[in-house]
Amino acid sequence: MGPGETITCAGLRHEYVVDGEPVPALDGIELTVPGGTSAAIAGPSGSGKSTLLTLLAGLQRPTSGTIHLGETDLTALSERELLRVRATRLAVVAQNPYRNLLPYASSLDNLEFAQRAPRSHGRRDLPALLPLLDELGLAHLAGTRCDRLSGGERQRLALAAALATGPTALVTDEPTSQLDHVNRAAVADLLVAICAGRGITVVAVTHDRDLASRLGRTVTIDSGRISEA
């Protein structure tokens, strides 16, 4: 794929229904992350940042407003079309790496599995897998089962699985939250360096101030509204 695509939110609102009453989670979000740049989404628990991430990933639909990936309005797509976008353009890395990985498969098998979806949609320009594992410091673990990896190794493998799909944009939820200090720094360095080197647009929900500073831009959400961007 080409360089990173711009992510744009316009008039984004989302409500949940609690006891029959609408409860706003996001209220009029206006946000642009230019193609090939990175942004951290920060804020207190319950502020709406995780809701924003699920909307950006197309895993929920907003109550109103639009989300564009490049020229594509994600809010106007069918579920089938959203699956194609996630398979070929938009990678999602969950907070728990097992959400992205097969625990009983090897590291290399996990990456091969990750490439099945984009290949089924006609993608042929996908990254070579052994060099990708090497870039993430996992080449020596290519044949090791995922459930035998350390926490830091699993998080790096989840990132590798996302990158294996050749995305133009990546959204990730707390990618360093389950790691110790050393592994947090290592994963943060890899996320920033590798995505920047590939020109991938990155949006990361995080409480990790070090990761946020490395991403270069922090967007703070409080009570469903952007208070700083």
C-alpha cells in the first residue's frame, strides 16, 4: 500500500443507553491525524477515549458524525466493506495481545495467518515475514509458540501481526499497559520507529506518558470532549 492515510473525525457523537436513557460518551469530536503522523489519545478512565478507538476501528458505529480514512467515509460502509478496510488498510492492536494472536501457533504461523485476510482481498504487496520478525527482535522465536513468549515478546508479536497486513493506518489500545518499564520502553521505541519508517498513521490510546511523548502529539479527552489537541 501507499503512504499513511489521514484519519478525520467530524462532529463525532456517541451515546450509550443506560436504563432506557441516553448517556453521552463522545460529544462533538473534531480531530484530524494527518497521514504518516502519530497521535496519543489520553484522558482519565471513563473519558471516552476507548470509545473513540472502537469507532475509529469501525467496531462500533457513532450516533452521529463521520470518520474518514483518507477519502473513505467509514460510517457509510457496510459491515462487509468495513471488514475489507480492516483487512487491507486499517490495523487494530488490542490491549490484550491474545486478541490479535493464536496462542498455540508459532510466531511465524501467526504472521502467516494475519496475512490471509488481505490476500483474500487481492493484496499482493505484503511485507516479507522473516525480515519483519527480525525487525521486531523476534527472528530467533519464529518457531516458538505464542503462549511460550514473554509479555513483551507477545506485545511485539501482536504489533508484527498488524504490520504484516501492510496497513496505511494503525490504531492501538494501551499497547504498553501490561509491560514492565524495560519492555514498555522497547515496545514504544519499536511502535514509533517502525511505523514512522513505513509512513503509517498511528493513533494510540494510552496512559503511558513516555509513549505519548514519543508519538509527538497528545490529544486529551475529558467527559467526551477534546480538551487539548
